[in-house]
Amino acid sequence: MITENFKKISQSSNKALVDPTKKIPLRWNVGFTETKNQEPKDLFKATVPGAVQLDYATAHNWPPFYEADNFKQYDWMEDVFWIYKTSFKKPVLKAKDRLYFYAEGIDYQFEIWLNNHLIFKQEGMFTPVFTDLTEHLEKDNEISIIVYPAPKLKGVDVGRKQASQSVKPAVSYGWDWHPRLIPSGIWGHCHLEVKHYSILEDVYIDYELTDNFDSAILTVEVVGQNLDCCSYTWCMYNEDGFLISEKEDKFGDSITTELKNPQLWWPLDQGNPYLYTSIFMLKDIEGNVIDVKNQQIGLRKVELVMNSGTWELERRPMSRSYPPITIKINGREIFCKGTNWVNPEIFPGVITSKRYQKLIDRAIEANFNMLRAWGGSIIGKESFYEYCNEKGILVWTEFPLSCNNYVGTPRYLKVLEQESTSIIKRIRKHPSHVLWSGGNELFNDWSRMTDQSLALRLLNKQCYDLDQKNPFIPTAPMAGMAHGNYVFKDNETKEEVYQWISNTKATAYTEFGMPGPASVDILKKIIPENELFPPRRNTSWETHHAFGAWLGDTWLQLDLLNEYFGEAKTLEELVANGQWLQCEGYKAIYEEARRQKPYCSMAINWCFNEPWPTAANNSIISYPNIPKPSFYAVANSCRTVMASAKISKFGWVEGEIFEAELWVLNDFYKEIPDGQIQAILEIGSTYIELLTWNYSDIKVNQNLKGPTARVLLPKSNENKLTFHLKVVDKEEMNSSYTLKYDQKLERKKDDNILA
Amino acid sequence: MITENFKKISQSSNKALVDPTKKIPLRWNVGFTETKNQEPKDLFKATVPGAVQLDYATAHNWPPFYEADNFKQYDWMEDVFWIYKTSFKKPVLKAKDRLYFYAEGIDYQFEIWLNNHLIFKQEGMFTPVFTDLTEHLEKDNEISIIVYPAPKLKGVDVGRKQASQSVKPAVSYGWDWHPRLIPSGIWGHCHLEVKHYSILEDVYIDYELTDNFDSAILTVEVVGQNLDCCSYTWCMYNEDGFLISEKEDKFGDSITTELKNPQLWWPLDQGNPYLYTSIFMLKDIEGNVIDVKNQQIGLRKVELVMNSGTWELERRPMSRSYPPITIKINGREIFCKGTNWVNPEIFPGVITSKRYQKLIDRAIEANFNMLRAWGGSIIGKESFYEYCNEKGILVWTEFPLSCNNYVGTPRYLKVLEQESTSIIKRIRKHPSHVLWSGGNELFNDWSRMTDQSLALRLLNKQCYDLDQKNPFIPTAPMAGMAHGNYVFKDNETKEEVYQWISNTKATAYTEFGMPGPASVDILKKIIPENELFPPRRNTSWETHHAFGAWLGDTWLQLDLLNEYFGEAKTLEELVANGQWLQCEGYKAIYEEARRQKPYCSMAINWCFNEPWPTAANNSIISYPNIPKPSFYAVANSCRTVMASAKISKFGWVEGEIFEAELWVLNDFYKEIPDGQIQAILEIGSTYIELLTWNYSDIKVNQNLKGPTARVLLPKSNENKLTFHLKVVDKEEMNSSYTLKYDQKLERKKDDNILA
């Protein structure tokens, strides 16, 4: 991404854009010890970035951890010390040069030794290491990195609670869709750097937009070392690579510039996600460029405003109004259609920018404009945000707290302050990031944090101090918002998704799930042949979350499938039925949440992807990037402008009156011209035209409610019906819903039966 | 208070406890000008502390502002500049001495000039002035203080919204029980100080208690100037005045001491509000004491914990649990019975420590353990908190934001940061202060602030940075809490207080009102004789809030009185009826809120006192400190241990079944032995014994629900009945309820009629 822009800039400019830093790669070996001060018996090759678990498995020719229950073999690796080692010859250093060690991230607590000197130690995987080695250099040098055992709160059961005193994603400790597998080791890029002793540590371009967006004042905040005798050159380029502003000076006065009539950064489908590029160069006394920092800049204003109708909802005695959860970008309220983004890999070290890009491309294909980067997972790397910047995807970033009570002990708060500082200072630069959240589901029974929890007050303060540009919420859900349900039919109330979503009125649906099985191909890869069919507990189906994962028989929901369809005779039939429910269930929620706009402002399902192949899960994409049928169903339900039907249940019987309420859903920022929708019922080869709705012009960002179509269901031998909405001359707005049809009369459905 | 402790300390110690600071009093004159750079035409005597309005009125022999509508004459004073002037001769200064100007508070924006040098300027009344005059001293000196016009947001209607961009109590801009009268001028103590150039600016004794309260580590934070060559002596005294710890050293290392098995500070009725005294002395190189700072220290741990039953209240889809609002002191949950404390005077400059003490003594008489120092009012002076420290009263302190949207403009945030820093640093020293709130009713329709408002995020951060010892809430009410109702019978639903309080389930009732008229004596003082009876709109009844103050005909509620009692023939009859409703209404709420413990944790009425004599108001004390009958009724309902009856309505008719549910309410921290309660109905001279309840031992801090007493109401010619609960041999637990009785059968009450 940045390379692309640089190319343009290089073509249009004669500036020296090359970073003068000389980077020296390192080769690593790794081994383990039982106690800290031992030497490892055995060293083997380490891939950096990576994880010690993967290195060990490779060195010992282990089969893939995602097959069957192979992951359980990794258990012991949590509790040993891992020692990385590398050696290098002292490079040639000019008079004012220094040699630095840089690591993007080391997971989790570690010490760095150079030739038997402890030169750095840290608890925390999100704060990069940048440390000066020069003092202790010899002709031949050895660096050892001692990685401590995985952090675990003592005295609690094995599980996520063990993560509740560390700033490490809790998901690795086991979740209902994630095996217990706790990564360790160097998970970011790592090398030596020869640099001048005057350096730029951080350059942050902040900006202030006028109320009518006709001007942006940009201000540079520079953190560095030994800047006294230096000067700087600061160049701003537009998206075409042309220089639009240049400043050259000594340090001292504030560094600002004004952009008149700036191009704004807009999210997907709202305009162009316009990106400027800033190149900030540090120069020594002779004018040589000695350091460079670049930043992509998207100019946009983010507000979190009250949902329509929430001020008025009060009765005496008065409580408070629901907190705001409508995202406003550049003065425009955006209905957020999106998904919960979880870690794409068990081991974050192996995530590449390509991996991110392909997944984000899928999100765009699904017509999503928002990703909630869920707090149980890793914080996204730079390339995640960079691609979202480029594509106009909004990112809601959660700090790594999830489903635990993170008690504000002095030690925990100290690490959280350090880590949140690093996270905020990095991510605030990305226009795609638009919302901070303290973490996931922290104000609920199973977590038991409160508004008084010091950790959340600290995060609020950190965001206030470092990034007032983006709103902060302490957690999700807040009052008025909804998490759940996660099944097609509630185990207790026996309500189907169609009923409970209609009976709920939330300001934002920021988690709702609908389980579906993986494809037959995937199942065959992860489940041994002798366990494959029929699915049973205590097999690889269970370790891959088909049984006993959450409530009841999730995520496969075998009982429910049997109830709707009878016992499946083949794996293929079972998968098809499960995926059918997932498709229709997700459609029902996404479209009803959209119908509830503007009181409702978000529809974000649980979840998008998965970090290993599950047998069944709420995800719409199987690991690594294989869409389930529900992916395409969701993509359809998230089209900016579309025909939609509100349907009351899944199963229909001949002789009943089928009915569906017609809508045009519209999140577009311009008016939609009038048109015509035909409602058609298909059963087998029978097509019945129910009505034609001539809809009027549709106002900017407003839905339109139409007529209710009704028809007496005819006799047929089919077992499904499809309800079609065909938009004349606008095929791209068409929708259809495939439901269960039954020719037999069932006594329990007496109420609606006419014949 | 501090004097009392000092006396004891002086008697037991031979330390030099006298503050070496030489204070020089000043005499002031004041006048006004239309523009800033004019000299006032006329100067008259100013009382300091005080207010320019009072000085002007005194100089011009105006009648009291609280009579009739005299306050309206003060309007023009809002918009002029007020100039204070004083002169003094240069005092003799030793080599290292400096002359400082000190002012406890100047309201609101001002400049201080010495001999035509601008030496200080500030916006904000809560940050004291302490500024060095020495450089510009001449033989004869003149100080001028220019006080700017009252701050007003432009472009909005006259009223509280004008206060929404200043850190000045909004109540002065007019409220439904407060005239529009905006104080200006020097409202705190003010004098010159001759001091050494090495000074203590602030000394804060912080402490950490162990979990089992067997040790306290005290730490001193010193802010001062020119401390390099100085040493300190720090003495800690117990409540009896005996020295228990002494440290002497140079500055450098951290200053701490440990108290083993410390005495804890307990709120009223929970134990002794034990106070230690710290005396911190600054010494010059020869060992002379050159500055002294004292602090009372009450050692206690405050937590805001979840209300019982609030974690479990959830259904799918999940939102969040209600935020915590149960105060826990030293590990013990405290049910807060209290009241909303408003400014005792229109002009805060005239509030003396005596005035505070007499009002707080009343609060104690009312069995209150908590005062909510309401955010529309002034922040309490030192003597307010000192007396609460001594008496064990818990104070909930609100920042001065109320019922407005305080938009986070850079200018407002800057002043708010300065003022909140001063407020927090002062008030955190007082053990009585146990809860910070961002302000009053800010998350409601009529205010329209949200969790995103920068002002509230700033205050949360400020409290996190400066005072983690005390919890912070952004505003009241939060979710789960209740504000209102404020009338005996709801205007719309026609529900009486008995019904709506029973049908409500709140975590805390932190505002509920019940209007009542002032006594006949007071009414005769404030309402001209020709307007006195019957009360009418557009008279002094209205300017004193009897009509048109809030909804409907509040606060006199003439329509309702007529409905219950028919038209009153005399002022005395009217007042008696209004006060009767206020008594029974308040009893109903306080006692039902207590019955809802532990889900409910607070019963705090609106309001305690009033800053000028109202004709009718929710207050239970008339200005300045005259209890209404409701005061005694509330005091009864707030006894730590008492018999209580749950009654369903106010008006009863012969032939109906009267019924009442019997309870023992108990907030005591020890078990209550068993006993016997007799339920007796009194109508005229008829006494009917309904039942005797033998109640068992009552558990610590738990209520006990007893039987429901029932009786067929006999014929009588009386118009009231009284239901008595007599506790055998424990008269102090007795309760009684006086209700309306009617001999006529009314058709609308058919339901309950038997005969």
C-alpha cells in the first residue's frame, strides 16, 4: 500500500525518499529450559516472526495442530522458558552511528541479553523494542532473548480467567471456537539497525477540520533523540503522488500547515477513502537525511452520537438515556453493517499483509463497512489498518480485555498503561480506526467489571489524553445495545430468530450469531475418517466445537436439525441443512436490524472468520478464507440498496396464509429513484405472483416500508418454498428467501390454517 | 474543629505549632463601571468575604432581597464590571521574606492589579489566588480587582443554559426554587501574607490500608517552592492530641510512616469518625519553622460496589448490568439515607462555619448519613467538610455542572481542568467525601450530555489521576437509579406516591420530592399582606415558587389540596393540609426505598434546605434553618432501627378493609434482639388493636418483613385515621401514619367496599 504511494511519489518528485537506516537481518535458533537460568539442551531453527510452538513442531516433524486433537500436544510448552539465540559480527559504524536492536513485538514477558549483559526487559507484547546495543558491542556478539512461561493468574481453573492479569489476548486460553493454545515468542519483525544517534522515534500528524470541512490544519508531533542540531523537511503528497506542501526548518516552533478544501476520507460506499502521504525527514547539520518517518493521512471527523429516539424514551422516575452508538463520519450518520473480526491465525506471528488483504477483500465482498476487532483477539498489525485505510473499512478496535474481571492491581495497571500507550499511538494514525472500546462484554455477569474498574478508567483516560479524535466506550454491550442470540431457535423460549429479532429493539446489534457447519471438504480434513459420520460427542467433532462448545449442542445444533429436517442420512445432507439455517437466520437478523434504523445503528454479526478450521461455528468464513454459503447470504443482506421481506417464521404448511412485509432498505447517501417490485412465490415449478409494489422516491439514508403480501399456500410435494422480490430493471436489488414447506397438516399449527 | 484538636495537641506537646505566617488584613471598597477600563464613579464599603450585590444593597439601604420580588432589582448588576480597591503600606520584610496576596476565591473572572501592574488574572471561582507581590511593591500600594460581568453563553434564552460554558453554579441563573440572582465578587477570605520565600503550597497525606485494616501506610506529597535547603518535621497526633509519629529530615526520599492497628473513620451510626491530625512543618537551614500545613486524616476505605441482584437481571439478547451504586466503607455496605444539599445561601460569601454546622446538626437530627452536595450549587467550603469529617457524615460531591450540555470547547475544558484540579486537591483530604459525580442529570433529555462529552471524560480522568481513593460517577441518575417523582400524586397517571414507589425498583433513589408550604410565619414575612390569602398566581406566591415553578401548579399544589381536602378557609388550614401531605409522602418513599434494600442502596430526597425563603418547596427545612413538620417525619423514617408499615393509599373510607404490611427496618451493624410489635388503629377516640407480631432476632443490616394487618374500617365522624406501630419496651422504634378518613361512601372506591 505504502509502496504503491511511494512509487507515485517517487515518479513525481526528485526527493530522496529512501530511508537511510541500514537494516541487518538476524537468524535465530530457539530452545527451551525448565528454569530461567539454564541453557537449553537443544536448539533448533526459529522462524521470525513466528512462534516457538511452530518452530518446535517443525523441528520435530509434528503433524498439523489443526487436525483431530493434535493441539493438545502443545500443552507443556506454556510452562517452560524459551531461549532465542542469534549471533552477529559488529558492523562498521560511522562516528555518530549507533547500532540498535528492533523488534516489532515479543510475546509476552522477556529479557534481552547481549554478550551476558541484560540490556532490556519488558512485560507486554504490543510495545516494540528499540534499544541501543552500541555500548556492549564486541567483535563477535550474541543476543539471547529469554521468553518467560505464558502468563497465568494463579489459583483459578484452566481457561480464560488465567489471562485476567495480563495484557495478552484471552482467546488463546481456550474459547468456544478456539482451542487452548497459547502462543509465545517473537511475533513481529526483528532486526538490527544502524542509525545516526539523532533519531526520530515517533512522528504523528494530527489535524483539525473546520466545521464545514473547507480547511484542515495539520500539526506534527515529533518524539526523537538528540534533535538539537538537526533540521527537518516535511513533505505532504496528495493521492496522485504530487507534492502539495513542504516545510523545512530547525526544530523549535510548532510545525503546522493548512490544507484548503481538503479531500476527505470516506468509508466504503460513502465516497472515496482519500489518503494523503506525509514524509518527514530528519537532517543533520550538513543537510543529510538521517532518518525518515511516513504516515498515511485520511482526513475525517468521527463522532459517536445519540441514536434517534433514545432521548425521548424516558418515564418517571427518570433514569438516564441510553449512551450513543451511532457513528457519524464527516457529519453523515453511517449505518454500520459489519462483523466481528477475530484473530485470523492461532499464532499471530504468521499473519502476513497478504493474509489480511484477502480477508478484508472478503469483508468488502460482503458489503461490510465495519469490522469490530474483537477484544479477545490480537491487536491488528500495521498492514491490517493500512489496507482498511485504503479500502474505506471502519475499524472498531478493542483493547485486549475480554470476558474477565481485569482487577486493577498496580502491576496490571502499569503494563496496561504501557501497552495501551503503544497501541493508541500506533493506531490513532489510521483513518480507518474510528472507535475505541475497553474490551468485550466486561459489564456482564460472566466478567464482573464495572464503571469503577480502574483498568477501564485508565483506558478512558489514555484515549482522552492521546486520541480525542476517536470516541471511546468502556465495553460492548452498553445499555441499549444487544449481544446475542447465537442460535436459530432459543433453547429455552423456543422462539425462532424471526420472532426474537422482531421483538427486540436495540440501539446496536454488535454480536449475534447463527451457527453453521463447515463444508464436507473441510470436515474430512480435520476429522478422522472413522469419526466422520454420524457426528458424535467425544470425537474430533467436539474438539472442533460441534458439541459442548457453548449452551446445549452448539455449534452443530444436531437436535435442532433433527427437529426441522429429521435425521440426516449423509454428511452432505447434514451440512446442507445446517448451512441453510445459517443462511436464512443471518438474513433475518441483518435485514431486521436494518429495518430498525435509525433507532438502531449497527448490525455486526458474530463472527466473520476463524483462526483454525472448526467443524461448526457462527463464522461465515471457514479457516483460512473459505466462504460458507452464509457468507453470500449475508453479503446479499448488506447491499446498500435492496428489496427486503420481513418474514415471521421458517416452517410453512400448505393451506396456511404465507405473508411477508415488503421493504426497500437503503443506506445510500443520495436519493433513490422510484421503481417497481414484484413479489413472487416459488414452490417447485409453481410460480405465483402475489403483488406488484410501485415504490416512490426513497430519501437519503432512509428505508421505505411497503405493502404486506399474502397468499394461501397451495398443495405441493416440495419441501421448500422460495419467496422472491424482483425489482424491475434493477436486478442488483433482488432478494429471495428459501423457507421450509410441508405438505402435511400439523396439529400444532392449527391457528393459521384455513383449509 | 481544627482549633479543638490543636488545643489538645498544644496541651500534650511542646512543639511550636503556631503558623509563622504573618497575615495582614485588608479593607475594601467597591464600585462598578460599564466598561473595563473606566474608574468607578462611586466607591462604597465592601464586606469580604461577601458579594458586590450585598455591598451595593447595604450602601443604598435596599430592603431585603428575599421579600416580595425585590430580587428583581439586582438584574443590572450581572452585566457591569465591579472594581474592588484597597490600599496598604509596604510592610517590613526580612531578607528572605516575600509579600503574598491570598484570596480563597473570587467569583468569577477577574484581574488583579497592583500599582498599575497586572499581576494576576483568572477565570474560575474555585481556584484560590496566591501570588507574590514583592517585585512591584512601593511605599504606598493600591490593589484593584476587576471582576468581569457574570459569564453568560450568548445566543440562548435567559436561564440556566447561560451558565453552560462556565464553571459557575448554574442555580444562580434561576431554578424552580431559586430566584435569578448571580453573585459576583470576593467570596472567600482575602488578605496579605508575609512569608519566607521557601513555602509549602500543598501538603497531602495519602494512605493505603491493608485488606484487613491492621495497618496504614501514610505517604506525604509536598508541593512547594525553594525547598532545596529546607528540612521538614512531620508530626502525627491521635484524637486525644498525643504525638504518635514524628519524622524529621531533608527533602529527597519519599516521606512515609506506618500506623499499626489504626483507628478507622466510620460514618454516623457505624462507629467513631476517628480523626488523626498531621502537622507538617517546613524549616530553614537554621531549623526555624518557616511554614506549616495541617491536615485532619480519617482512615477509611471507600468502594462503589454492585447492588445486590443487579448482575443477574439480564435476558437475551444481553445488554449490560446496571452500574454499581452501593457505598461500602471499610468493607461494610452502607444504606445511604440522606438528602440533597443545596447552597445554604444565595450569596456563598456569607456562609460561615457556624451556618454550616447548624444545618449539618439538623441533618444528623434527621438521622441522615449522607449529603449529596448537588451539582447545581456551590462546592462546599473547608468548614463544611471539616464538620462532616467530625460528625461522620458521608458527602457525595458533584462538580458544578447541572442540567445543561457543557460542550467541551477548548476554553471551557481549560477552565474546568484548572477548577477541578483545585476542587479535587482540596476535597480529597476529607474523609467525609466519598463519591465524585460529574454533575446533576447530565445524561437526560433536558441536558443532552453523553458518555462521549469531553467535559465528563476530563473529570473522570482528573479523579483517576488525583484521587483514586474515592469512586467517580459521570452523573446521577445513571442506569438503574431513579430521579423523581416530585409530587404526591402524579399529574398524568394519577398514581399516588404509595403506588408509584411500590411499582418502582431502583438501585438508588437519589432524588425524590414532596412539596410542602412554608409555615404561616415565614409566608407572612415574604408575601405582602394583600397577596397573602387566598394564594394566587402573579403575586409573590409565584415569585416564591408556589405556582408555575415546575410542572402544573407546583410547588403549592393547590389543585391537589382542593381535591383531597376541599377549598381551605384560612391560610393556616391550607398550610396544615399541605404539610400533612408532605409528611406522609416523604415517609412513604423513604420507608419503601429502605424496604427495597439490598437491591436499593440509597434514599436521598430532593431537597434538604433552601437558600432563600420559599412559599412552597420540596425542602424539609425553610430558610435559613427552620424545620417543616416533614423534617421530623423524615427523621422518624430514617431511624437506624424502626417499625414500619407499607400502606397502599392515602384516603380511606368507612367500610373498607384497611391493610398494612408490617416491617422492621434495620440498618444497624449488629444483630437486633427479638421483640413484639402491636398494630393499633386510632380513629378519634376509638383504638382498635389489630394484631401483635412477635418478631425474631434481626440479622445485621437486614430488614424483616412481618404480617399484614387488616381491619374493617368502622363508622366515625373523624376526617383522619392514624395507624400506630408500638414496639413493646422499645418506644424509640415506634411509628405511626396519619391518613385521610372519610365517613361517606364514594362510588369510585367500590372495589374494596364490603358493607
